[in-house]
Amino acid sequence: MTHRTAYAKSLAQAGVLLADETLLPSSSGLRITFSLEGGKADVTVGPFSADSVLMEGFLMIEAHSVDEALERARRAPVPKGRGKVDIELRQLADPAVTYHDPNIMALETNLREQI
């Protein structure tokens, strides 16, 4: 069992793991770059250079506070020999706060019910 698998298993056993996903290498990816003017979208086929910011995968947990999320993230295994590794902590957006338009909120609610 890898260190990452053991870490994810510990989160699952603690009842806080909501998702654990690994992404395919950038060689199978596409990057879409939109112009500032909102016109043309340029598509670049991977692989992307190593100096680009690449995400290898993600874990989604339920935490009751920022301190709890930080404590759990500090226990994440960091691969050796891979250079600098960043872990980003972000909260999910609350649709009621993010969308002030009642039509968009209704659409969001409908989509969530379908899932």
C-alpha cells in the first residue's frame, strides 16, 4: 500500500473522506486558454511542461474548521525526489452566496437533485 493510499484510508476511516481521485498524466490532457477579450479559445494538447503547475489528483474531505483541514493536510505524505509539492486547501462554494440570481440558484438546485 502506498503512503497516499494509507493516508486516504485513514481519512475514510475517520469518516471525513468525500472523494479521492487521481488524474491521468498531462500527456492525455488538453488545456484551453481563453483570450482576455473573451473571443477565441486556444486548445493545447498535452503533455505540458514540467515547469507548469500540474495537479496530480485531489482529495475532498469534510472538515468542521480551517484548523481541522490544516491539521489533516499536514499529515499528507509528500513524495520524495519530486521537487516542491504544494497542497491547496479550498472550500466548496455555497450556491446561495455565490449566485445572487434566483434563476441560477434554481438551476443549481435542480442539477444537484439530478445527481
